[in-house]
Amino acid sequence: MAKYIFVTGGVTSSLGKGIIAASLAKLLQARGLRVTIQKFDPYINVDPGTLNPYEHGECFVTEDGAETDLDLGHYERFLNIFTTQANNVTTGRIYQTVINKEREGAYLGKTVQVIPHITDEIKRRMLALGLKNEYDIVITELGGTVGDIESLPYIEAVRQLQWDLPEEDLLVVHLTLIPYLKAAKELKTKPTQHSVKMLSEQGVFPDVIVCRTEEPINNDIKRKIAQFCNVKVEAVIEAPDASTIYEVPLLMQNEKLDEIVLKKLQIANDKEPELEKWKVFLNKLKYPKSRITIGLIGKYVELQDAYKSILESFIHAGAINECKVQVVPIHSEFLQEDNISEKLANLDGLLVAPGFGHRGIEGKITAVRYARESGLPFFGICLGMQMAVIEYGRNKLGIKGAHSTEMDPEATDAVINMMEEQKAVTMKGGTMRLGAYPCTITPGTLAHRIYGSTEISERHRHRYEFNNEFLEQYEKGGMVMSGRNPQTGLVEIVELPDHPFFIGVQYHPELKSTVESPQPIFVHFVAAARKYNEDRQSSKNPLLQSEMI
């Protein structure tokens, strides 16, 4: 039987429950334990697949095709393991299951209520991963903040589990905020006290309190929190602001969070966490030998979380290249022919991001043309690849009406068209081409050099594809379709061999990049951008030019 850890949050949202959960999981995994993490979200949407990125940030897609919360991306990046549909549960999915069972007659004669029916379903899903005998510890992050109406059924389910399970099989970590009042020059514990009191009033008593803080917490403050919140002093953990989220596991190790958890769960483990690779990564990340600037062309650039996996992939790829990657967000809606040179002149690489809808499309096409004609390293993801195809058709092949039926259903030259199996789909949620699919790569191409293989698997999230009716015209015109789905012939990768670095992919490679396994395209893209930067700097410096000669 697995042990269960629940991570709750108080005082305010966005404290970083997912990062604390992932950091604790990393420390336990580094001790040789089998660990997984799941996220319970309190919103009524069945999944975040239909949510606008401005509402919820990035929608993370798992290998099995689940559209999930972006925190699952953190779990995979920290633990270097795949998550599944079972790792993300929403209130909408819970209620949908219970209502379907009621309609099927599972509760005949009974009034269906939040307690016990909803809470029983929550508990079933909380325990499900631990019953597979695949994990020693299951960490569950509860979304929202203690006191939210939406979170009450989840807190109640944890309360019941505290009674259902042996004391040594369950532990609650409560993440809270210790604000610093500059006027008084004091750290204030009262919000934490109230948060723990509210949690306790609902019948859940935390075993560990992790305190987010901008200023160091001394022992007096820890003792005060311990006394008023009914925990041991050593169970009050300081979580200071870090320069990068990847420092947090080491900060938690310094606070002995993993040791406290193992002691409470009565797990005998004297092994020191094996974090050598992690420390090497951090060292490269903190002390880069070069610096480049990448332009990220998108339509949700005001919200950093909208492109979370892409930004993290650049961190991984930058570290392995010992290069600091500065990502500059550029709103595609404001890019035009008369300002494109000014907007993109100082970049070392250009990434056109995924997205949906017509807004900002022409700006993306203009940006692709600039990168293609100027020799600027280019990388297009999903919609970014499709924009590269449209731009090449319009400006290189003379297909003036080249467009996508997503933006123009009446397009005369639909080089991007809706997938055949998608044309009969009317429901929006969970109906796109989702999850991992195989791709066969043509030997000798840029994609082949990047992956070092002719057979790969990557994750997808789209309804539209390259229209193979134009395949021959594009290939004769110089665009190489270097990756294809072996079953359907779907074009997965396009590239231009006469360009220093120009590649577009229909899938989402950013979803599989981790600290220990940086995504290959990002690694090679950063390397190409670094070379572009070096060449540009040498061309500006006569002394460097003479040295090269």
C-alpha cells in the first residue's frame, strides 16, 4: 500500500504548491522511492482544454492524450516521468462521474449528495494511483486556497481519509505566506495562523507548514508558528523566493523537508538524495558562458503561463548549451511589414508559438517571412509550422491564396485544412488529435540530425493539418517534408535545407522537455541561435574578423 501526501494552500493563490509538491517528490525520488504526483482542480470544467490561456495558462497534454493543468508539466519536468489522465482530476469530472452513475441507476433509492457520494468519488480517485502497486508515495496537490467554497469537498475528503487510513500512511503539507511589512520591518505570522485555523476547523490538521517568504524566518518565528498551529518546530519549513524554480528542491533539502516526511510516514530510508545531475544542471544554468535573445511570437504573450512549457524548454536547452536564453515576447497582432525589421532586428532566433483562431495570424506570417529571408534561425510549433507553410506558399511558390480553413473556411488554396476525422466533430472538449503519435523521419535531413533517429514519438494537440494535395508542389519548390506519420501520411515536420536553421513541427515538442532530458529541437535551435549571435558579433568587430581570417 502506498503512502499519501496532500499539499494544500492558504492565505493566497499562486504561492507555488505545484513547485513544492514537485520538489518534495524529487527529493523522495532521489532517495530511490517510487513517487508520482496528481493535481485536483476545483473548477467545474471537465478539463482545461476549452479554457482560454488568459484564464488558465497553458493546457498541458499527456502521453495518453489528456488535456490537463500546467502543473503536470512541472511534475514531468522535475521527475522525468510521464503523467496520465489519472494525474489530473477536476470537480467537473467528479460530478460528471457521479451524475452518470446516478443516471445508470447505481444509487437507486438513494438521494445523491455531496457527502457521501461526491466525497467518496474524490477519495476513490485520490487513492487510485496508490492501489496499482507502482508507487511508494502518491503526492496530491489540491488546487485553490483553503476557505474557497469550491475546495470544501476536497478538504472534506482529506479529513475522511485521515480517519480511514493508518496515521503513518497520510501526511498533510500546508503551504502559506509569511508577508513582510516594510513599514513595520516585520514578518507577520497572523495570516498563516488564520489559514491553519480555517483548515483545522474543517477537520484537517497539517503535519508540515511550508512558509513562503521574501525575508529569512528566524527560530523565534518558527517557534511561534509551531505553537499556534500545533506542529513541531522542525516541521515549520522556510521557502524563500528562489532565482529559479529548479533551486527549490535543494532549498527544501536544506530545510530537511524530505527527512521530516519520511519520519512521519515511518519510512526507513537513510540514503542521501542523489542529486548530482540536478546540481550540474543548476550550475550550468546559473553560470552561462554566452547569451542569446529569442523572440517568441504569440498572441497570449501578456501571460507568461500561456507558454510555460516553451519557456521551461528554453531553460533546459540553454543549460545544456551553457547559454543564457533571454526570451522576448512579441505580440503577433502588432507585427506588420513596415515595422518587422525594427521589431526583430536584435534577435538571434525566432519561435512562432502555437495557438488558435485568426487574431494575429498575418503578423506571424510576416515574422516567418523575415526569418526565412534574413537567415534568422526559425522554429515553428503547431500553428507556427502551419504559418511557415502558408508563408512559403504565398511568397515563394506563388500560391497567393494560400491559407488555412481555420481562419478562412472559404480559402481558395487551403494548404492547411481540417483533418478528415475532425470534420464530423461537433463537441469541443477533448476531441482534438491529442496525445503521443509516431513520426517517421527522412534520413539525412535536419530533423534526422537533431533526433539521431528515423523513428520518434511526440505529443499533439490540433485539428488542422498540411493539405497533402499540395505536397508535390511544395517539395518541388524546395520545402522538405522531413517527418510523416507512418499510418496517415500526415506531415509532421517541414524544413528548408538552404537555410541555416529553419524547422516547423506539427506536434508540441515542448511538452516532453525535462531537466534530465532536454528536448532535442530546442537544444539544436539554441545552438543555432548562439552561432548566429557569434557570427553577427564577429561581423561587427573588425578585430574578431581579422582573428578569424
